[in-house]
Amino acid sequence: MKKSLLARNNDLANTQRQLEILSNGIFADGELLTFANKIKETNQFPLRPKKLEILQINLGYMCNQVCAHCHVDAGPDRKEIMTTETMQQCLDVIKKTGAHTLDLTGGAPEMNPNFRWFVEEAAKAGIKDFIVRSNLTIIRANKKYYDLPKFFKKHNVHVVSSMPHWTRGKTDKQRGSGVFDKSIKALQMLNEVGYGMEGSNLKLDLVYNPSGAFLPGDQMALENDFKKALKDDFNISFNYLFAITNLPISRFLDYLIASENYEDYMFALVEAYNPAAVENVMCTNTLSVSWDGYLYDCDFNQMLNLKINSKVKHIADYNEELLQDRNIIINQYCYGCTAGAGSSCQGVVA
Amino acid sequence: MSKTYYDPADLRKFGKITEWNEELGNKFFDYYGKVFEEGALTAREKSLIALAVAHTEQCPYCIDAYTKDGLQRGITKEQMMEAIHVGAAIKSGATLVHGVQMMNKVNKLEM
């Protein structure tokens, strides 16, 4: 299994280095407009938050997979894990937040030793939509995880899972050898307890990320293809497919540079820029909490260590009113969220 | 001057052809966009046709563009290769079918 950029001492494990790359070259010489200048053209600068709707909490960067495109640089060698103390601080916020969606992510959030306790406690808050982002293979990684589908069902968790393609070859190339077969088995286990089945209120959505240096196609067309192929080949059902653009940071940035696709990819993102997508970009309605409790405008800013531009920096000092009064930190990778129909953790936005 | 006849970066400049004739350029791009919309054929089917024709026309820009377009639509490499074989079969068939003309001519000229 590959190692994370951090474990490999890769140049890009340094977030400052990533930001330098994204500010130099085609953006420094004016060939492409910086994201800030682009949104100035439509008077959308500075980007400001709207009503908070989604609280996204990262329970740790540890993962049983090392996906080639991972913006978290997650993997088995990452030891950053949320402590119970920080979890308790998050629970205090979950009980009082105005957000209607709680979104747990990682790494593989299930690998946090206190994951189940945290889900049980968080479920008591009665948040309308309680999402766990599961990579699927974790359900088959070890016997202790086999009952996760039943656990999710018990707490009415909305499962959102990654699945880059309905074919083995494409999936394994992006996510690792054997991932496709384990994911199929995990999806069947989720279906067995009612997830994604017609007439069931247990929601199972899939996330599609392109497996290479290209943008996602039409979300609805992809969803139809996924539904047909997974049903015909494996009798698997699911609710919706979210098509998410790979943002040029972390491992995906490393891949783009190594494969000499970086400039073409940035041109494609800028060419597909859609001002309408800026209106609903996820940082305007989401707050991201890192494993150590710090607050960010989005998951991507978290991975680049760009803490929120507010007096309130940590979940322990949470104040929703103060947090709403801020300018969102933007950079060239934000073009990934505004290309075409837009992209967010909930799929298209425009 | 560029060192080669084809520069992959030139594909990004395709839209600039309107700068030297705005009316005709815009008409072309309007037509082009309309052709590729969902219709009696799906956009996916049209993408595969475009890929096959890109090969028979041997247009490197079109091959780059419709390979990427196919990937974006979730089209597999096996499907893309089959589409190219359709183009190749028609191209070679179109060559061979002219053999009948040759045969006709030979039959007419020979005693």
C-alpha cells in the first residue's frame, strides 16, 4: 500500500508549498485570472457566508485506504484523531447549532475509537440530516466493523459513500487494489438492512470523483449509468449520486504535476467557471471542524491549514453569530467548486 | 512561429476564430453547441460518434477533446476503442468498396 505524502516527506506535504504552486506560474503571469479577481468581475468579492446549514466534522485523517486523489492525504500512517474532549466540545455545539445537517468525515471516521459513542450522542440532538461519509471498504476491513450497517440504521444515519466508477478497473486504479469488490459487498450489506431501497427512509448516496485529470460530467446522466450498472451487475440500489470535482490540492495536485496535467486542468476549471455556482458554493453554508477542533471555511481550507478568518478559531469558543460575520478565505483551487454545475460535498450546486 | 504544426495548447484558442469573423464564428459555435445537445440521440452517443469521426478525420485536437469528454461522461476505454473500430471499419470499407469500381473498369476495358 502507498504511503501518504506526509509519510513520504513529499514536498507537497508542506501546505505552504501547495499554496505557492497555486499562486505562481499561470496565475502569476496573468495567463489565468486568480479566483479573487474572477469573482470581482461579478461583484461577488469578498465571499461572505449565508445562513449556516451544514456542520462538517473531521474525526481524523486515519484511513484504511490511500486513494490517489485524496485531498486529505489520509491513510493508515496518519495518526491525527479527534479526542473525546474535542468530541464533547463538538457535541455541545451540535446541541445548539442552527445547522440542519451534521456531516462526519475523515479519513475513515469509523476508525476513530470513539466513533460509535460520538454517533450515539450526536444522534440524540435530533439534527434533521445526520451524514456519515463512509469509504465502504471499512465495513469489510475487519470483523469489528461488519455490523456498521446495523449501527448506522439504529441511529438513522444517512450514509454517503465514495464510488468512482461502476467498473472494477477504474475504481481500483483510484482507490487501491481490491477496493471495488469490497465496496460492492459493503453496498450489498447496506441494502440488506434497508439502505437505498425503494420505500425505505434509510438514505444511501454515492459520491463520484473523476478518476483522472478531467471534470465530472452531468450528475444526472452519471447517476443513471451508475444505477443501471450496479443494479444489473450486482443488484445494488442507492438514492442519489453526487458528482464531485477533484480540487487541485494535496495528492491530486501531486498527481496533476507528476502527470504534466496541471496547467490543462487549471485551464479546464477556469474555462468552466460558472458565476451562478459561486452563489451556492458550500463554504457559504458550511463550517468545517478539524480533528483538533479548529474551524475552517471548508474541508479544503482545512487541509491547507487556512484557519477561519474570525475571532473565533476553535470549536471550544463557538459563537454562530460571530462566525457568520467573516470573509471566506479563497484561493485558485476554489475554481474546482465553481466549474460547470459547481461542486460541493452534496454534489452540484447550480 | 511554433516548432510543430500541432500545438495541444491551440485547442484552448479555438474560440478565438470568432475574432477574425465574429458573425460566422458565432454561427458555427451556436450550431456546434446545438448539435451536441441531448436529442433523439443521447449526448453520450454523440460523444462516441464524435470520437470515432475525430479518428477518421485524424484531428488531434478533436481526439484530445472527445477522449476527455468521454471520460467525463463515464465512457469506458473499451467503449471508446469499439467506437474507433467502427470508424476504422467504415474508413477501410470505404476504401475497399471502391474496388468494385476498379473491377467494373477492368471488366469494361478488357476483352
